[in-house]
Amino acid sequence: MASIPATRVKKGMLIKQGQDLLRVLEFMHVTPGNLRGFVRVKFRNIRNGALVESKLRSEDTLERATLDEREMQYLYQDGDDFYFMDTSSYEQIHITSEALGDNVNYLKPEMTISVEFYGSEPVGIEMPVTVDLKVVDTAPGIKGATASAQIKPATLESGLVVNVPPFVNPGDTVRISTDTGEYLSRA
């Protein structure tokens, strides 16, 4: 276990608190006027799905859970469960959409990603910085449109809706940032 100061917490980190594993959903560093700064953190308990909010002093430390990563291939979704196959042993596991969080918006079948394990328990996935997804539906492109301040919503193959420039058409493949969920470029 590695101890980290509360000020170094990042979204997506897995923290061990007693017997609980907590995934960081949101964090905000607050410095109110002439008072000491603190960190407001929102966690999700991986095992029971409960939301936990915490107010930590800047000098507080947290135990970061040590995770093993294995290369796995995303197979399919069945209800709230997402199924993955180990690329070396062909063993299949499933992870709930609750544990995956926003990452479900970037998954497409046959994609190879790193699955995080705490002991033998799958607790999440490590997404690449960007993913390329096909545009399923959007308003038709405007001829001669430039990438100025105009934007329009586009529905991608994973169901994610992002704002794209007017020259993007249905059938185009676009590159999306997995950190922010924003359109970066055409792929």
C-alpha cells in the first residue's frame, strides 16, 4: 500500500479504507478565504456501490490500493454486466457498469484494454487516453462549414453523445478524449 497526501488524489484512483475499496469520482481542492485549504472528495464503494463524501485536510494521507493489471479483450454487454476475456488464458470475467463508471461510454467490442484487479477481484479498467468511435447519428454537414464556434450533437456507436463541428457526418469516425469526453478530431 502506498500512502498519498489528500492533495494528490485524482479522479479514478482506487483508495483502501479499512476493508473497503473506494473509487474517486470527484475531487475539489478548496481554499476558503483566510482558512486552511481542504479537499472535498466523492467516492463510490466498489463492493456495495454506496456513495461516500469526505472532507479531508491537506495534510491527511490516504492508502492507495495496489492493483494488478491484465490485458483483456472486451467481448459484450449483458444488461448491467460487461464481459471481458483474458488474452493469454482465455478466462472470462464480468464487471458491472457501476464499477466501470463513465468508461462504459468508450467501450467497443473486441477492444483490448487493461483490467485492474485487486487480488483476484476485477475492480475497473484503464482506458487509453483517446478512443476512435463511429458517428451513428447527427445533423447533416453544412457545405463549406469551418471549425469555428459552431457545434452540433452527435450520437456515437457506444451511445455517447458529444458536441462535434458542423463538418462531421454520420459514418465518420471521430477521436474522443476519455478524460473529458470531448471531441478532439476526425480519425
